[in-house]
Amino acid sequence: MEIEQLRSSFNAAGQGHLLQFWDTLTDVDKKNLAKELSSINLEDVNSYFKDAEQMLKTVSEKIDDHLRPLSPEVCGSVTRSDPVKLKEYEKLGLTEIGSNRVAVLLLAGGQGTRLGVAYPKGMYNVGLPSGKTLYQIQAERILRLQKLGESVTGKTCCVPWYIMTSEHTKDATETFFRNHNFFGLRPENVILFEQGLLPCLTLDGKIILETPSKVALSPDGNGGLYRALKKQKILEDMERRGIECIHVYCVDNILVKMADPVFIGFCRGKKAECGAKVVEKTIPQEAVGVVCKVNERYQVVEYSEITLSTAEKRGPDGRLVFNGGNICNHFFTLDFLKHVCEKPQESQLKHHVAKKKIPYVDANGKAVKPDTPNGIKMEKFVFDVFQFATNFAVWEVIREDEFSPLKNADGAAKDTPTTCRQDLCALHLRYAISAGANFVHADGTPYTTFKGKQPSNNGDCVSTNGLEDIPVCEISPLVSYAGEGLEDLSGRKLQPPVVIEAKADGQGIDVRENVQ
């Protein structure tokens, strides 16, 4: 678009100030700014602001009267399903995986700012004995999952890994994967794509200039997934590969079971087009969104949207009525994704608005860092498509087994590298004990009690409050996806820290003890 056309259209939209420094720019800066402005849909931006303005003016209303719990028919639980049924779900899921009908999709647009690092969260090492990063742990889980799928169908199995990055994480993520040879995955099956950006706006709807030649932009949230899937032809790639269902998850959960066969099998068995994995919310005040129905549509409702009296409601079994804690762990069929990515549906996803302190340039071209919020950023949430689902499924899992997010630097109360490391090691300890391993001190005396959770004699997880720390035990995902394949540990006495890896030839396991 020629500059005069740009100037005319931006003036007409009340955004002509974006070109106020044009005559002072270099040719390169002019080219970059013109390209950036040409990519902005002014009609959309102005429409978004009107919606945002209304949201900011409206006092947040509680939605208790419109809230309904999920019907039992759509719900399932790993703790309340009999072992035979769980095996059925697992076999169905592994059949889907082994038939090359399943993909995983990682939401990886976030940097590790709150962790004190400037690189993508997926590149973070929480201090495991192996030194593995979140990306490596997840890549190795896919490799193991492919082998499990092959063992069921006898076919060569591929689980494509789609990774949605942002402008802040794409280049670093791509370089990281290349430098590590994609952790053993085939490069063509690791597909990176970038989420969109939205202009930051002043409180009166003007697009903010970050520098004289650059608009202030921010990622459009994990709900920007749907626009990106269509725009970047990811849906077409999935269709070409024969993918029928997709597991979507966030990068920061160190315990995530990507394409969990039990979850996949449960959703397929329910003929669900959309599903959510949840953990039980037991404390009414826990600030976590819950999956429920609002005006007969499936939705995630934030803690702030309901009154405490509603959050405290309990059923005849003593459990909270609204107890399905959302952990950003979702199942979608490809047909459902294709439907919600079309404009009539995608345009209905509301923008969540946050007032922020956004750096800008003043009328003299001087950079300003405001002390108070001076603008708004808008984003969409990935779970807001639940409203379009007719056939929905919710699968409840054990928090200690499947949810430990990395949000904060060490020193914070929760969700730190230390808590993630401890939670993963505690899970692996339970796997090893279930396989028959015994953990001993340097003098040969056994560890007898552990803080946290460990298996009881019947295989259930029970809480114990022992005095000893949890022995450090790390099991490579290449060895075990969910506790299987550890028969060689039966009867062995292990001195922690213990690291269990696959042998180089892939035959058997290599157990390293007292790892320093």
C-alpha cells in the first residue's frame, strides 16, 4: 500500500498519529513501519476497542445465577474409574496414536520473565540431575509415546508436534531445537508457527507508538491459536497427515502427559469433539478457573466471576459442586478446530482486557516509560471455544500426577523450579516403588516414609507425612511414559539421587545411583 493510501486510511480511522514522524525516518524505518501498518486491520482494532471500553466501564458482575455444574454424563475420573475401564481407554487411545491419527499442539509463546530469564520457558532447566529442559522432557515423552503406539498397532507411528510460538520465542525456540537435533524427533514432524499480534491501545483507543517507527504490539493470547491455525495453514497440514484429534497444552507444566492415551481414549469413547482435563478443586478460595456451564454453554469461569457462597457449595458427596479446576489441557477433533477457526465462530471469542504500563514515544519522539497504566493489551483465551461444543468431555486426573506448573522464580510460595523438580521426582519415585524398587541410605538402611504422596499396597496414592525428604529419583521419558517398562527395578536397592536412562542401544535401562 502506498504511503498516501496508508495516511488516508489511518487518518479516517482516527489513527493518523502513527505517521507523525514519517518525514524524519530512514528509508529502512519507513519500509518497516509501512509494512507494520499495512498488516493492521483498522476496522477490527476499532471494533475491539469498543468492546474493551464497554468491558472496562462495566462493573464486573457475578454470574452465579447462570452457572450450572457439568452433568455426570460428560465427566470421567481416573480415581473413580475401575482399572478395567482405564485399560480400555488406554488401549483405544494408543490405537488412535499408533494409527497416526493424533497430534500434540504446544502453546509456547511465553518467555521466562518471571523466572528471571529472557529466553522461552521451554528452554528452562529446573535443576533435575539430568539437566534436561522442559522442551527435552516433552520431546522424549513423544518418542516414548510413539513406541507405545507402535506396540499396539504394529505400524510405524508418528505424533506430529505443533508448537505455537510468539515473536518473542520463535527464533530462540527454532535455534534451540536445531542445536539439539530436535531431541531425536524427525525435523519435519516438529512444526513451529507464530501466534498473531495486536496493537496496544491508549485508554481512549489510540494505537500506541513504541518508537517513531514501530507500533507497540503484544501477542493476542493463547486464544490467538485459532486465527493462527487458519492463517498459517496448520489445519491443512494436519488434514494432509490424516490427523483426527489434537491434544493442546501449555509449555510450563512439567508433569504434562502429551496425548495421554487414557484421556484420548476417554474422549474418543465419548465421541467428544472437545474435551478438558481437570484437577479437583478442593479449596473454595483457590484462584483457579473451573469448567462448568453458563447459560447452557460450556465455559471456564474464573474464581473472580462468582461469589464465595457459590464457590463453597458442596454436593451430597462432600465435594465442591464446581470442582473441575482448569489446567489448560485440552482435546479437540480436527473437524471441531476447523469449525471454530472460521470467522463466524472465531470472531465471537471475546477479548480479555488488561490495563498495563506500556512504553511509548511522546510528541517529540522521546521514549517514555510510564509509572502508571496508560493503555490496554487485549488477548483471547484458548478455552473460550468450549462454548461451541455440542459433544463435550471432562476428564479429572490426580493433581500430584499431572499438574505442576512453572510460573515463578525460586523464593515464591509455589510454582517454582524447586516445586516442579520435587513434584517430578516424587512422581518418578512412586513409579519406581510400584515397580518394586527400594530406596536406601548410604549405610544401607531403608527410607521408610516420605513427604507427599506414595503408592499404598493396592496401588492407590495415599498421603503420608513422614519426616524424611523425598529421595531424588529421575526416570527418563525414553524409559517410561507413565510408570510402564520398569520391571528391571523389581527388588533392587537404590541409593539416591538416582537417574534411570535408556541404554544407548535401546535395550534395557541404565540405573545410575548416588548421582552428584
